Amino acid sequence: MNDYKLLRTFLLAAEKRNFAQVARELDMTPAAVTRAIAALEEDLGVQLFVRTTRQVSLTTDGAIFAAQIQPAVQTLDNARKDLMNTHKADHGRLRISAPTWFGQQVLPPILSAFRERYPKISFEISLADGLVNIIDDDYDLAIRISAAPSDKFTIWRKISVVHRILVAAPGSRFCDMKHPNELIPDDCLAYSGDSKRETWALSDGSGSATISAGRAVSANSGEVLASMAADGAGVAMLPKFHVAEHLRTGRLAHVLQDWSPPDLWLTLYYPPYQALPPRIASFSKFFEQQIPAFISAIE
């Protein structure tokens, strides 16, 4: 880094042609600037400046050297600035992964409100259902709705509980059911990140029931399952806030209301940082503060 500072001093001297002005801009003494330039000349074995009592001018070698190193020093300046901004709470870029429906319906107003407060933080948002490899895919953080995490190699932050309900088309035979045992596997539309079957564990507080779902239909999109359920294709088990609008409009009905599956978690998870970078910590705190109001408004 000493060489880097020496080269920046030289380039500023090449631009200003005045060691005293360079000293003022770099908060150095004129003697310190003179010594720095002399040390660089000694190291290179060439004279970079012609010094007179009236002015300082570049030699031919000095001009060629300045032209050659200027792009490299500028690149280092930019890299240094980017790195410093990354570790500020109000600067930098955030690369975020989020579930598709949540990213479309819930995340935009939170991002907009955050950017009003932190306009120098930019975002790259990637929407995908199912877990991503946050380390290999180079995300700063991910938003997930899932069962309690078991990954020991990432950091998880629980934001809120996510309640799920069973839904079907209003007026369908599913609305008359009293017990989950009336369901057959072909009736159950499964949500699966890899489009496979899932097991529904339901409880009414005094008893339990287990159903194999997804024998006929499974999908990694909650909206696909909601639409198929609304068309009468079967019963879907989805987060309440996901289907709240369908329930309000009468497109879907809550069935087997006394029976509930285990709750999911809405979480933020991160690569294994020793400490969260400030910009990520700022967003996480803001997200955690904002999310209850948005979920309540949807439900």
C-alpha cells in the first residue's frame, strides 16, 4: 500500500506540477512530497521531474511512466472505494434471492421504502422457489419460507412464523370434508421445491393425520397449486398470506379448518460471515421491522 500511495502522489504531482499544492491536497508537508518523489526516482533509476525555482515539469520518462500507470492506479482507486463502500451501512450492492410469489407481491414495497432511506445501496434480486446455494451462487442473503432450517454451514435469522391452511374450490366436494382421512393422495396438490411428493402432517389439537400428497400433481410454484385448487383439481396446502386474496375474492375456500399443518418460518439466511457486513445488517433490520405490517395487510 505504501507503493500505491507513492504512485498516487506521483500522479497528482504530474497533474498539478506543483509540490506545494500536492502537499495541501494530500495533507503532507512539501518536504514529504519532495522526499516521496525522490524515493520513487531512486527506486526506478530515472528522473521523473525537472525542478526549477519557478516550476516543476515532467521529463519524457516521467510523462511516459505517468501515462502507463494512470489506468492501473485508477483501477486500484475504484477497487478501494468499492471495498470501503461495501463495509458502510448506507453504501454498496445487495444480491438477494427470494421465493417467486413473495418476491413479486411482498418484497417490492419493502425494497422501495428501504431505497428511500438508503439511496446509495443498489439491489440485484433473483426470484426462485426452492433453496439456492447461497455461497456458490454468490448471494449476500436469501429470503426463505421453509421448515426450521437444518443447514449448519449458513447463518439463519427467524423473522416470523408462517401459518399454512388447506384450500380448495368453493362448492367442491372438498368443502364438505370433516376429517383428513376423507382425502386420497390424488386429491392432494403437493408443493415441492424439486416437484416431488410431500407428506402432510395435520393436527386438530387432539388427534393427528398423515397424508401422502403429490401422487397426481406436485409443483414448485404456490400460485400454480392455488390456481389448480381453484379450478377444482384438489386441495392445496399453502401459506395463509399467499392465498389471502383468493379467499377474499371467493376463488378459494378454507377447508378442514379444524386441522392445521406445522407452521413454517420466514427467514433470512446468509453465507457464514463472522459478522454481517453493515449494508446487509441494515437491510436485515429494516426487513424485520417492516414485514409484520406487510403480512398483516395481506392476510
